[in-house]
Amino acid sequence: MKALAQRTGAQYTRILGFGGYRPQRLVPNSEIVEAIDSSDEWIQERSGVRTRHFARDDETMLDMAESAARDAIARSGVDPATIDGVILGSVTHDMFTPAAAPMLADRLGLDSPVAFDLSAACAGYCHGIGVASDLVRAGSASTVLVLGAERLTSVLDPSDRGTAFIFGDGAGAAIVGASDHVGIGPTIWGSDGAAWEAIRPNVLEDGSPGPTITMQGQSVFRWAVWSMAPVALRAIDAAGLSVDDIDVFIPHQANTRIIDAMVKQMKLPEHVKVARDIVDMANTSAASVPLAAERMIREGQAKSGDIALQIGFGAGLAYAAQVIEIP
Ligand code: UT7
């Protein structure tokens, strides 16, 4: 038998830098409440959301991804010529084919990187970090641009009481590369496809999937609160740490009540800084974790070398969590 050759890559990886893009148009609760017979008070009390950003009519998911990618490249100081991988997490594609990642790579002038989209909804970015880290450690790529980019207004029914107030648009990015120490811990991830109907398209009269998103809010809420704290704790354990070692907690920005419940269940110490980007951005699905991270870094809440726990969860149901070092 002939022996095949195999590659090996970097021993360790880390995130080299974050970037983000928040569309200019700021939409307060007051602008959306009439269509859903709701109120600013109800939305703030039940979800924490005060405002969200909506993309311009002519602004695509790819446009937003490009801005976030350029920001991450600038802030990480990485030479774009060295980026040989692009992974884009999204559920709101401008076109059903081709994937957005190769088009993004072209816009950025990258040199024929492996580039593909990843569909894991709100967990897409954390899946992307796990895949990118493994690609670099296996030697399949050396520097990988990972994005979560969503134009949720494309799939939003402004009159749907269960979703119209909770979602927004935006894009976040991070660059993963080799490191001389562990900067990205093991990813704890999984799925529960039996619950796929919890977040799905609306159903048309003939039974086929429609163009807008619907959500069984209460059951997703319960799943997030009860099942995601243990996943996050496993990610800490897999990294060889305890909750006392965590400096920053960056959960998916789905609902401030979910965030508070997770903090309590995990018994995170008082010193842990907790991301609350949802208040201004609402839920941006795959973009929420990288956007929350880039903001905490920009505003000085997360410092270089800090240990951060990040977790994404949503439609699928899919989830992914890992401990990372802040660049
Ligand atoms: O990103 C993917 C993961 N997603 C999540 O993790 C989202 C998880 N779910 C949630 O965050 C929450 O379920 C929502 C924020 C979406 C909704 O909050 P809730 O507390 O679960 O609301 P509910 O559906 O239980 O409704 C409570 C009450 C009901 O009235 P009664 O039956 O108690 O009289 C609803 O009719 O609030 C009423 N209601 C509303 N009132 C004003 C429902 N929607 C609205 C609304 N405005 N938009």
C-alpha cells in the first residue's frame, strides 16, 4: 500500500483582530410599535431592545460584510495578501447562489482563498471560529477571515408581533491565525434538529415555506436559558479554566433576560464584563457576537489578553461556544 502524505499546521491559534459594521439608519422602538400593537416599554421590558439598525434599501448583506471585513483587516494589521480563507456565516443571503464568501474575497482583492458560506443561523459566527481554528491547526489555511453578516430586514414581516421588534441588520468579522500559545479554546458545539420548527420561515397557504421569519419565542427562550448555560460551562472546562478565570462574557445577543439568566445559572463572578450590545443593535443573528466583541474592545470593556467566553445559539437548533483571548 502506498502511504499518503498529510499536512500539519500551527499548534495554536488566536483571533488577531475584530471588525464591525453598523448600518447608519437607527430605528427606535417608537418607529415599529404601531404595526405590531406594542409599546416601547413592553419591548424594553421583555427583550431589552431600545433601538436597532436597518440597512438602506440599496445596501446588501455583502456590502455590510465588506465593511466589517475591511475594519477587521485594518484593526488586526494583517496583510490581506496572507488571508487564504474566508468563512461567512449568514442566513440572509442576497442571492441563493453563489455563496457570498468568494464574492467578498474578490471585493477585498484576496488571492484565491478557500471561501465558503456557513449556515448555522445565530451560531454561524462561533461555528466559523471553530472551523477556522481547526483549518489553521490542520494546515489547511494559515489566516482566515470569519464573518457573521445579516440583513434580517430582508426576511422580516413588520407586522409579526413575535419577530418585528427583535431583529436588526449588521456585520461583524474576526481574523484567525497562528499563535505561539492557545488563543482559541476547544469549540463545544452541537444541534437539535428535532426542534427545527422553533425558528423557521412562515408557512404559505399551500404549506410551502414563505419569505419571512417566524419564531416560537417562548420555547426558544426556555431552550436558550436552560440548555445554553451548560454548553458555555463545558467550553470553559474544555479550555482548562473555571468561571473565575473569565474576564468577559459575549453571548449571542438574543434577549437581555436570556443573558441575565445565563449569567446567574453559570454563577459568573461579579468581575465578569457582560456584552449588552442588544440594547442598541437588537438581535443581528450571526453578526451579534463579533459586533458585541468589537464594541467591548473599542469601548475599553475588553482589553488585550482578557479571557472571553463566547457562545452563539439559534435556528437549527444549532449552538457553538468557545473561550478566546481578546486580541
Ligand atoms: O436569535 C435566535 C434565538 N432567539 C432567541 O433566543 C429569542 C428567544 N425568545 C425571546 O426572546 C422572547 O420569547 C421574545 C422577546 C421574543 C418574546 O417575549 P416573551 O416574554 O416570550 O413574550 P410572549 O410571547 O410570552 O408573550 C407575552 C405576552 C402575551 O400576552 P398574554 O398572553 O400574557 O396576555 C403576548 O400576547 O405579551 C404579548 N405579546 C406582545 N405584547 C406587545 C407578544 N408579543 C408582543 C409584542 N408587543 N410584540
